[in-house]
Amino acid sequence: MSDALPAALTDWFTQKGWQPHAHQLQVIEARGSSACLVIAPTGCGKTLAGFLPSLADLVQGPHAGLHTLYVSPLKALAADIKRNLRGPAEEMGLDIRIEDRTGDTSATQKRRQRADPPQILLTTPESLALLTSYDDAERIFSGLKRVVIDEVHALSETKRGDQLMLSLAALQHICPDMRRIGLSATVQDPEEIAGFIACHPTPCQIIQAPPGPLPDIAMLQIDAPAPWSGGGAGYAIPQVLREVAQHNTVLIFHNTRAQAEIFFHKLWQLNEDNLPIAIHHGSLSRAQRERVEAAMVAGALRAIVCTGSLDLGLDWGNVDLVIQVGAPKNVKRLVQRIGRANHRYNSPSKARLVPANRFEVVECVAALQAVREHDLDGEPMGPGPRDVLCQHILIAACAGPFHADDLYAQVMTAGRYAQLARADFESCLEFCATGGYALKAYDRWRRLLQTADGKWQLRDPRAAQRIRMNIGTIQDSDRLKVRMRGRGGRALGEVEEAFAATLVPGDSFLIGGHVVRYEGLRELTVEVTKQRGKKPKIATFSGTKFATSTQLSQRILKGFQQKNWMELPAYMRDWIALQRCVSLLPRVDSLLVESFPHEERFATVVYGFAGRNALQTLGLLLSKRMEEAGLAPLSFVATDYAVMLLSLEPLRDAAGLLAPAGLRDGLETWLAGNAVMKRSFRGCAVIAGLIERNMPGQRKSGRQATFSSDILYDTLLKYDPEHVLMQITREEARRGLVDFDRIEEMLRRSAGRLDHKELDRLSPFAAPLFLEMGRVPVQGAAEERLLAQETARLMEASGLNKIVMAPLQ
Amino acid sequence: MSDGHVFSLFGAELTARASGVLWWAHRRVLCVSDLHLGKSDRMVRRSGVMAPPYDTADTLFRLQNEIEALAPQIVICLGDSFDDLQASDSLDTAESACLYRMQAGRQWIWIEGNHDPGPVEFSGAHLAEYSDGPLVFRHIAKAEAEAEISGHYHPKAAVPVGRRHITRPCFLYDQHRVILPAFGTYTGGLRSDATVLWDLMRPGAVAVLTGETCNVLPMPRG
């Protein structure tokens, strides 16, 4: 064993009959590094590796106060680590306290932890940010030696990660010799993740464990061909049930909650052997999720239908198969999901893919290739988002007065903010201080004041309470609780407010595997009753939809260029051959556009392969341009692969329609007024602290008191379009919901090369698009017309039109 | 399309305008409700939230457009004209000047609302309620009242169009009363299927959606 390992630890390993893994020893050797990234597959003692340097330190002698901070994106993980770490600590004879601190921790416990911190504190990015906002933060964290950041690969993709890195920058200021260890699953670009956790400009060391055996991964053999469209994968249920029967425990992953609900419902309709199968996703009530997790740990379940809510989290050793339903969209996430099966080192994970439609068959085959070739995807990280910086500035002000120069220098040590321009920092500071408006300032009511010595501080110290209540960057859409009607009715979960608004009494929908009947809204709770045996009328929740990654899209395009794509089933090869014969196959270096008449309309299909979000945006932009060109567009539908527009007039000039300058112009002008920009704005405004989600003593009584964030957006667009939040919203539109960067990427790779096929009827590849749900009616003139039609129809149906149209004199 | 929907209440012919103001052409009365001037100022004072401070100017600008288009003799502000009594101090010089210009040469009536229950800085009559001909103007509707024009509830209505709803502020009226939408830029709305509106409005009530043009429909009752 290594000399670096203190005797107490060597003895412990010997006692257990274990050999430390090479990467665990490397971590010990690297304990002096300012930052260190450990990349290892699941199930090989990564978490222990993260704590070994701390344990090695603590066995040397008692430590007063906080020694090690552990941060994970999941509360459950913090609680789990607490249980799993106490054993080894006791066995090593350590007399230390290990405690977790999350949103679930009691107020008494939290107060005690502040007064007398444990040696090891396990927490989440939000709870940590809150801790750094207290004026006694320096005392709480004094003596802190190490911080362990778990699931870095997941955190690095979210604003939660950015907030965490800013919090660590603040801690580093209090504890200059604090050392960081990041724990990550396998990623495509380790250097980038290392840069993310480093304390700039000091570099971060990378320790990579061997990747483990190749997974046993394949398509699930299904007798029936995949359907043309949709995401249900109902055709695969008999085979999925057979797999469940043949394995110990199966995780059945879905991309959206709605799909998970529908699949679960259908699964039980055919589950004749009554195999114990449960459902788990983020919209179910916590109690229900905990019941499922407990049943899983107890080995009482044979399968769980789930979503990304189980992407991270507890190790369940007895999972021996992962089934991914629907295209994986992203190779990296697929690999991580596969890793959920078989948490034993050096035994292969087993996974099967179930495409839900024909394009997804192609995507699944492409993803399998990518997994075999270890070709993971990842969009390059952009600069750190400034809405998170605004929140960080407010948090800093809560902790106490600060010099702008000091805070700027601190922020620049966080990787994604290392290039932050001083002017961009100042605009955020100005926003926090005065609102940052161009035409009028809240001078009397500024939030931050500069004292005589040039330090910034809160004008009203009581504001700290409100700021603390709104810490966090998790972008939850407004949700409403769903309960069974009646006194003490059981909580079933949550639905998005926007979804609830579409319900009328009598509608039925699925939640937690039950079909329920909507009865009404009562005190911001959706009341439902049970509806046995009925088919749900309405799909459940809108939910997030992942877009297929750039790399995966390109693999699909390259696959089409093969003469005969042998990995595909015969019916798929026939379909592709027919497309090649009737039209063209889409290519990487050119953009395929088809137009053809269809049922007295004209269809235009752009095979952009830029992911669902970008193609949705492209649909919006193209429909606007078609309206200007007099083509009278009616609606469009977007998938991960193509967008199809229906119009009254045929498209002749495809190159003109897709001219990059016109599209960019549309983003700047017309799209600025669109609902998707307003949704992005809302997210930024909440994080930056313009909109408060939580207020002290809050009670929503009369709804007329609150007005929507859309009004704030419209007002800024009209009077202050260069306001910092508008700038942040536009930056955000490069990715995420709007994803304009992917449109740019599409334009770049096709570089003006365009294949416009004018056909006399629909092509084999276009056919599934006609079956896709979620067609978007074109807004603007058409929307006003529809509204006028519908209101006139209602007036006529009620007979009121005869009364009110002729005013009495 | 016209920019108003004409209907009659106790013999008075009224126009619900797409902008959200009520116009009584015969008496040249323009009635507007819930301006909530100074809303952003009150928000920052009460909670520290610094909303874009352009709402007062925007509200006044839209009101001025209507006054220029209609040249009323009487303007009735139906209460909650100011977000609170202090908010009337928050108007800057340009905003105050705009208000004075609109007031010049016409009768101006401030009805008291729950947000502005006392006199404000600006000239004009301050009344709890006001009667003209058959009509009575007050802030909050009274259940048993007739020929009543009121505001307060900020009604809005949702129309199903395709798979979604279009929701806009609206007028509600029946044979007995009219409830005006809120005119202020920073105002939310109460959906017409709320119990309180359901109780006030009789069967056969009509909703007039505001926006670019008026759209008329039976009052949605959930």
C-alpha cells in the first residue's frame, strides 16, 4: 500500500480486506493540490476517494470546527453519504460529527450547526449559498480545509453549478488554503470540467480511473416495427414486461414525465403477472417518491418507470437492467443511465434501447455506435450567466459590506467567470444597487448603498431576509399541488400551472399512474377524484423536452450516407432507400428542403437536424418570413430532426427563405416579442432578484394583485431594451429554449448549400411529421382571426348575439 | 373592425373600447378604472423589488391617446387610480405635467378606491361615488345595485383557441351593471370564473375582451 496513506487508514483497509483502488491512492498523493478532479465510472469507490484526504487529515488529531464540506445536487445523496460515511469514520476511531444540511433540515438543527459546525457538513449548492449569506459566515467557515463536489458533470451543466462555484470563490476568500475535489462520471472533455472547478488561475489536477468494462448494450428485440411517430413506445410493452420478468430489478427510463405516466399506465394494463412495478418522477409528491425509493432499497420492486429524477442518486446494487424508452438524445446521459445498472466494479452494465418511432430507431443505432466508440457529446461551456452573478452580488451584500474590486477579483476565480469584463460586472452591480434602468432610477430606494469608505452594503438590512428567501437557481415552472378531493385528501403530486389552466371540470389526466378527474381549483390546489378504468382525455404536463445533441445529429446524418446501414432493421432500410429514390437523404454539409402539395395546402420541410428547441425557433422565424412573403403560413410542427410548415401558397425561393441574415434579423426583432423569449426572461428575472418567488408572510389572496412577468418584459422591450436583464435574456436565447446557436451551427455546416426538392407529393421522411402532435398555429394575424372566430361562435351558440348586437336606444 | 363594442345600460348607450376605457358618447364621459399610478414606486418602497419604473408613464401615455381621440368633457377615474396615497407623490415632473395637460379644460372626477381612500395631490373632485343620469359610478360593485359602473376586480377572461387559452383583460356587463378592466400597465387580472364575479353577474352576462380589437363572448363561468 502507498506510503501516503496514514497507518489508521491502511489498517482500516486491511481490516475490511480491501485494497485501495489506484485512483484512491492518487487522490491521497494529490492532497496538496489546490483542486483535483476525479473521473471514474460508478461503483468504484469514487465517493470514498473524495473523502480519503479529509479522513487522512482527521486521523492525525482533533480538528476544531468545520473541516470538510461536501456538496451534491441531491438532498437524498447528502443524507445517504451521511449514513455511509459514519461507519468508516467510527471504524477508524474518529471522534467527529458528520451532519447534513439541506432544505429538509430542521430550523433548530440549522441554528445549532451555525453556532457549532460539525467536522464534516454535507449540503446542496442552495443551502451553501444561504450559509455564505450570513454575517457570521467567516466564523462558520474558519478552519475549513477541504470541499468535495459530487456529480460535478451534472452540476457543470446547470446554473446551480455556477452558483456553487461563486459560493466557493467566496469561501476561498475566507479560507485561502481550502482545497477542492470534484467527483465526476465519465465526460467528453475532462479539461473543461477541471477548468470549471479550479480556483483560477491555479490549475486543477485530473485523476482518471480506468473506464471499466464495455457495457452490454443493444436495441431491445421487438417483433413489431416501430411506429411512424409519437413518443409512447406502447408497441414495446410485451417485450419490456418479458425483460422485467427475467431480471431482478429494471429501471425503465423515459425522457419526459408525460411519457413515463402513459407508459406506466399501459404497462399495468398488460401486467397480468402483477409484477411489482412502480413509477418515480419529479412531479410526484415527496412522500410517494420516498415510498418508491424505500421499496426499491428493500428489494420489493421488479421495475421502476422513471425519468431524469433517477439519473443521479443512490446506488441500488440490485439493478441489473436499464431500459431506455425513447431516443437517448444525448450520448453522455445515456452512458450515465446505463451506469445505473450493476453498481459493481468491473462487471458490465446491461442496457436495452427502445425507440418510440422510426427516426428514433436511427438515433438509437447512432447512439449505440457512439457508446461503443466512447464518443461522448458535450456542448462547449459558455461564459458564466450573469443572472446568477446578480444573485451572488446580493448574497455577498447580505454577508456584509464589500469592495467592488474585491468581489470582482473573487468572481474571476470561478472558471466560467474568469473572462468576465469589468463593465459586465458593473452592470450587474448597478442592477442590484438601483435597478439599472436607463431612464429613471430608484435613487431614494436603492437596494445597495456605497459607504464613505467605498464599500457597498444593503441600504435596508431587513432586505437580507427577502434575499435569503429567494436564493437558488432551480428554474421550476409555477406548480400547483394535486390532491384528492375531500378533507385531508391525499397529495398526489404537482402539475404545472399552465397545464392546470387548460383543464375544465370533467377532464381526466394521468398522475402517479392513476387516471383522475379534474374537479376544480381550490386555494391553489388542483382537486381531483379517482376515475377508474377510464382512458385519460388529456396528456399530462408539458414538461421539458431534451433536444438531440449536435454530435448525435451529425452521426445520424453521416449514417444516412452509408450505402446500406446494416445495423438497422430491414423495414428501416426500405424506408431510407425509398426516401433516397423519391427525394434525397439529408447530409451534413448541405440543407435539405422539400416542398410539396398536400390536401390543398403546401408543405415545406426543412431537415435541419438541429434539435427540437432550435427547430421550434426556426419554425417561428420561417413562418414569420413566409407571412411576409405572402405564402400565408398556417401552422408548423418541429421534431429533433425537421420542421414542417403548412401554408396556403407554395414555396418557390427556399434559399431566400433560409437566408442567414434574414433569420438573424428575425431573432433580433420579431422573436423578441415571442412567448419563448418571455419564458427565458422570467427565468433570468427570478434568479437575478427582479421577481421574488417567495415573500415573508406571503399569501396569494386575490389574484388581481399580482401581474405576470410578461408585462415586465414588454415594458422593458418598449422603454429599456438594452437593460442588463434584456441582455442576459438574449444571451440565454443562444441556448436552451430558443437555442439559436444550433441554428447558426446548421447554417455553418451547410454553408449556403441547399438542396430544394420540389416534389409532387409527400416524401417517406416527411410522412411521420403529419402524425406528430404539437402543431403550433402561426401567431399574429392568424391568432387574432381565430380569436374572433371563436368568440363569435360562442356568442351565437349562446344566443347572446341576437340580444347584444342591436343596442337598445 | 371597430375599436369598440356598443351596448346599452338603463337607456345609456355605452362603448366598451378595445383600450379598456368606457365611453358614454351622449354625455361625453370617459370612464377608466384601476390606473394604479405609482405601482412600481410602491413596490420598491414596500418590498424593495425594483420593477422597471416605466409603468406610470406608460399608463398615462395610453390614457392620453384615448383622451385625444375622444375629447371627453368629463373623465371619471373609478378608483385605485394611485397604487396608494403616497404613490401620488412619486410622479416625476413629466408625468405630472402629462396628467395636468389631460385635466385641462374638462371636469375630472377621482372616485376613491381601496388603494387610494382619500384625496390625492392632483386637482379634480374626490368622491366616494358619482351619479350622472341613470348611472352610478363607484369603485366596488354592490350586490343589489342597478345601473352601476364599477372596477376593482380587474376581470379577465380566457378563450380556448386550439389547444390553448388566450387570456385578456375584459369588461363584464349584464342588464344591471358593468365592471371595467384595470387600465394600469402593472395590473394582473381575476378570471371571470371566480366565484365573486360569478355571484355579481347575472345569467346572460357578456365579456368584452380588450386588446388590439374588441372580442365579445358570453362571460366564461368555468
